[in-house]
Amino acid sequence: MRIYLKLSKNKRAIPFNYQELLTATMHKWLGRDNAIHGTSANYSFSWIQNTKASKEGIFLKEGAYFINEIL
């Protein structure tokens, strides 16, 4: 299954290590005692598309998105 996530423009920079933060957020949403915590990942995140990089981090352009694939 693929989930297409459309993003809005941001005012603060997104850190370059955002994929680690996405994984942590996913586990937070699933709950403390979820079945996939601590196991091999059965999902993956694409890189955010339509972005602009700066020294501070990543800024989203109009139409930015990424895809989460669950295997």
C-alpha cells in the first residue's frame, strides 16, 4: 500500500535528518506497545519532492509531497 502525503509550505526549516523524525512520529501514532516497534521496518519513506535546501534545512515549495510505502 502507498500513502501519498501532500504537504503545505513551511515557515521553519525541516532538519536534513527528517526521515528519522518521521519514523519516530509513526511509532508515536501507533502507540507505545505497537507490534512493529523494534522489528525490521516494513515501510519506507520517499524523499520529500519539490523542496529548496538552505543552510538552515529544507523548505517546501508549492506542491511538495512524499510517499510512504507499507510492505
